[in-house]
Amino acid sequence: MLLETQSQLSGEDARFTGMVIRKAPGIYHVEREGELIVCTISNRLRKTLLYPIADASSVPHQRVQAVKDIDTVDPIAIGDRVAFRPAEPGKGVITEVLPRRSRLSRPAAGNKPLEHVLVANLDQVVAIFAAARPQPRWNLLDRYLVSAESSDLDTLIVITKMDLADEAEIESVVELYTSLGYRVLLTSSETGEGIDAMRDALSDKLSVFVGKSGVGKTSLLNAVQPGLGARVGAVSEGKSGKGKHTTTTMELFKLDFGGAVVDTPGIRIFGIWEVDGSDIALYFREMAPLVGRCKFGVSCEHDHEPGCAIRAAVEAGNIHPRRYESYLRMLNGELD
Ligand SMILES: Nc1nc2c(ncn2[C@@H]2O[C@H](COP(=O)(O)OP(=O)(O)OP(=O)(O)O)[C@@H](O)[C@H]2O)c(=O)[nH]1
Ligand SMILES: [Mg+2]
Ligand SMILES: [Zn+2]
């Protein structure tokens, strides 16, 4: 199936490919050489369900199993490269989804184990936290990092609203995550701090911004490229200083200096795929090398078991207690 469609693409059809930058139920905005084409899906694509990820390395359950599932799991994601058949001017019909290089996904809502791909072909996840307003919860950062590691995605950590920062707290956070090999950028859309570095980090890549509502994702995007016109909202007052979801749909914005950013609504947008028990530790960079070295081997959950190499490393000061706490929270299925 896939081979046949690929060979079709190598002929005349190859000229009509583009990237999905925005979508509404059943409607896809495809960008091709600066032009926007409003597309629907071909019936054939709908019927065969075409899920382009049947590679051996993929987790089981990732294939859409019935046509009706298209209602819960859209087979086309933002960032997908698609082939389309032109219809009337400015319109088209998508006939194929080209193989994906990478994907950011979450389990679909409902009781079936289906994968919902949120963004396809991305180069990096940009995990965004505000230094204050809303108050950062670093356990959530660890959850993002584990999700990204489990999908083999690179993560850039960005701390916004540095103009409101408690310097000492942020310094310790930067120290911890850079020691683990992550890149951390400190920014302020108010003062312009870190905006040039942010441009460099986004240049020529497809990035997706994730972070809670109100942390300043859209403001950062507008600071990086003034005039982009993405909507920014006020953080509602109140004791939590929680944001109110100004950005409500995902959209891909092209950057003048090369690259693109998918701005997302501030929700917990991605989950961990079937990572259970001792597997979680594999996605904590400092714990991974110790997995299998515990008295109970790979069956150790690194909780209360005797002879646990990971707990010993926490006690010896080689693993940060807060990272270990994040591990335990994930192990116990607690939400952040
Ligand atoms: N002091 C300060 N305020 C900022 C900064 N960046 C953004 N804000 C404010 O924070 C609020 C939320 O900003 P947004 O950019 O809409 O946040 P968001 O993360 O896109 O939120 P959602 O779209 O709801 O997910 C706005 O009132 C911004 O003016 C900053 O660097 N410093
Ligand atoms: Mg926003
Ligand atoms: Zn252990």
C-alpha cells in the first residue's frame, strides 16, 4: 500500500505536495510554496485509513482500526506533508499522507488505545515555563521531558517572564537541567532578554511550544517575530494566577528567518505511551544508566525495594531529590 502510493508520488503528483499548517474538523489548510490551499480528504484515503506509521518500531495500538475512528483520531496532523489533488482554485483534496520523520502524540480520548498525533515531522519540543505568574511546577517539566524522551524528541527548556523571576530559584533550575544535558534559555518578552538566542534556537527547525495557559507562549512567539499577530491574553487574577486559554487551536506559524513554530493551547498536550513501572526510569537521563543494576534487576520499581541502585544514587546526592520525586509521582500515576 505504502509502496504503491510512494511510486504514485514520484510521477506527476509529486508536484502537488504541501504541509498542513492549520485544521478544523474535516478541513485542512495546506501550505505549498507560500500559497494556502483549503483541502478535504479523499474518500479513498478515508476508507483505507492510510495510517502512515505501520513501521516495526512503532508501539502497538498506534494504527487506526476502523473508519469510524476517524471521528476521534484525525489521521492528518499539523506538520504533516501531504499529497493533494488540486480542485477549483485555492482548493484541493488530500490523497496521501507522506511518511513522518517524527511525531508528538497522546492517547486519544475514549477507551480505545488509539494514538492521536498532534504534530508531525517536528524537530524539537520547546517546554515553556514562566518564572512566575503562573508559579512554575517543575514536576510538570519532568513529565514533559519524559514524554519527549519516550518519543525520541529533543527538548529545549525555556523560562519566560524573567523580569518577574526569583533569581536564586531559576539559577538552581538552570543548573540542574543543564547538568543533565538539556538546553535552557531564559527569556522575557517584556525586556527582550533571551529573544535573540530564542531566534537562533528556532531557526530552520519545526518546533512545538508546550506549556500551561498563561506562561507566555504566544507572547514569546510574537517577540521572536513581531507582527506575527498571534493572540495574547491576560492571565486572570485570582490566587492561582492560572491562565485562561487564549490560544484555542493549534496552528503552525512560519518564521521569516527560517523554520516554523506550532503554538498550542495551554493544556497538558502530550502523554506517555504505555510506559509503566521500571520503564519510566529509562526516560530520566540520570537514572537510565542505573536501570538493571538494582538487587531485583529490571523488575525493581525504585520505590521501597532493598538494594535499589537509583535510591542509593539519590541518597549519595547523585540524583536530585526533586527529579526522584517526579519519578515516583509518575510511577504512582499522580497528575501534575
Ligand atoms: N511580565 C511579563 N509578562 C508576560 C511576559 N510574557 C507574557 N506575559 C503576559 O502573560 C500573559 C499570558 O501571555 P500569553 O502569551 O497569552 O500566554 P500563552 O502561554 O500563550 O497562554 P495560552 O494561549 O492561554 O496557552 C499576558 O498577559 C502577557 O502579557 C513576560 O515576559 N513578562
Ligand atoms: Mg497562547
Ligand atoms: Zn531500583
